[in-house]
Amino acid sequence: MYNINELMERDYRPAVNPQKNSSYKLTLLVVALKVSVVIICDIFHWFINLFKSSEPENISKKLALVTGGGNGLGRSLCFRLAQEGCDVAVVDIDYKGAFQTASEIQEKYKIICKPYHCDVSDKNAIYKLKNDVEREMRGVDILVNNAGLLYTANFLTSNVEDIERAVKVNTLSQILMTRIFISGMIERKYGRIMSICSITSIVESPTMVTYSATKKGVDGFIKALKEDILVSGNDEFIKLFLVYPDFMHTREEISNVLDAVKHFLPRLSPDRVADDAVNGLIAGKEYIYATDIMPIYYAAKFLTKNAKKHISTSILDSSIFFSGNIKNKTL
């Protein structure tokens, strides 16, 4: 291990070429044999589990923290988790929205629900959030990284400050929140981390270059983290989930922009996506696709360049963005 700041302060020193070691072939052979045995055992266990009925996990009495919980999908996730019997920490930079959501949940369900103000792109604010939640409630069992900005723009003329903000909120915040909260989960030997990704991390969309890139970052982060958790032996009690929602009816501004560019693909309600997400969590599904047209999205990845261009201009009038009739939007 090394400290990045210390490394950057040192003069660059090229690595020494290692001496050739012929024993690596034997090592690879041994590893290959061991892996083959493991794969055979995994297939056997998979076959046995086909005939077992798995019970959904009971998350009642667990403490769930939802970022961006004051409005939109985050609000729906808070209600859905409360419905399962979770206590809920509603976190949002919009404290008024968080307070309203928490108040309504507290009235409807017999659980503990508290609002918290936090800019999740600020590590110091996250540390304070963690301390406040643990002092006023308890350690977080279920972390839902939902906060995000939908930034729609012609990338060639997009605002650099908006790009930076979108990267911090959409990607950096999930990395920081996960790192700061996962240690307590490991100590308590229980943790569920759900990251809200996007269908645009699977199928790219014109005018959403920055948004797509930030969500691909989330996708890559969680998939790589799974490997860290696996090799560290924490995979038995720390579970990671990725949710890929399709376009939704959330903020009015988002719907107005999609209407303006003649986007006619289905838009889901936040309640529907929250249902899919929480149902997937308690069922133990690592990858949750909240969409009705996933086969179409997968098929789109194999289209030719000209076919993609034709379809994109048919379902999304990106020329409106490029003509400047729609301003760049961070939502």
C-alpha cells in the first residue's frame, strides 16, 4: 500500500525489469486445476439449489439510509423500505423535502424515520452524517445510494462546472458514501448496499454523455467492489445490488425536456421502480433491471452505426439540443 499524495511528491523512478521466472507456467497450471475443481463444485451447488425454494430476506427492524430521499425515486424508496418494516434515515440536500418525506412516513408506518441534510459529494459532510445517524438512530444496515443529477446537454457545448458537479454527485458520492459506511457494516457482520445506476449505463443515449459516463462509473465501481469483498472474505454478510431504472416520471423539468426532444419510450413511475428495487433486494437479486423493454435495449447494442443513428433520431430529436433550442439541463 502507498499514499497517493506522498507518491505524487516523489520524483518518478522507473521500475526495474524483473528477471525471467520459468516457474510461472507451473504456478498457472496449479491455479487452473484448483479453479477447475472450484467451478465443478459451484455447478454442483447451483444444480442442488435449483430444487430449493429460497425465502425472501426479512429486513424488518433494519436501518436503511437513502440518499436523495426527499423527492422522486428516493422518496418512493423510503416509503417502500418503511413498508417492509425498516427504520429509515431520509438524506437530502433539500432538507425541506427530506423533512416532509420523513414526517409522512412517521405518520403512516410504525417505524422510526428521521430527516438529515447532507451534500453527499462532500466527504466531511458524509462523516458528519454518519456520526449524526449513529448517535440519533444506530448503525446503518442498508445503504441506498440514490442521489443523482440528470445532466442533459450537447457535450460539445456543455458547461464544465455542470459536468464536474454531475460527476461528484452521481459517481464520487457513491464511492465516498460506500467507503465511509461499509466499515461499520463489516464490524457488525451485516450490510446491504444498493446503488441506483441507470439504463443509460448499458445503452448510451445522445445528449446524455456525462450522465451515461457517471452511471457507467457507478456500474464499474460496484462490480469491482464485489471482487474486493469476495477476496477479503466479507461476501457472506455484505451484499451489493445494482439497480438499472428506465426513464421515470420524477421532476417536472425532466419530463418537459424529454417531451421537448420527442422522447416517446415508456417512462416508469418512481413507485414502480422502488417496488422493483426493494423486491430485488429482499430476493437477493444482485442486478435489478427496472424496465419493461430490456430485450430491446440489449438488441440495440448489436446494431450497426447507421442503424443506431436512424433509431436515435427517430426516438429522440437530438437536433433540438444541437440547435440550441433546449438549454443544457442539470436536474
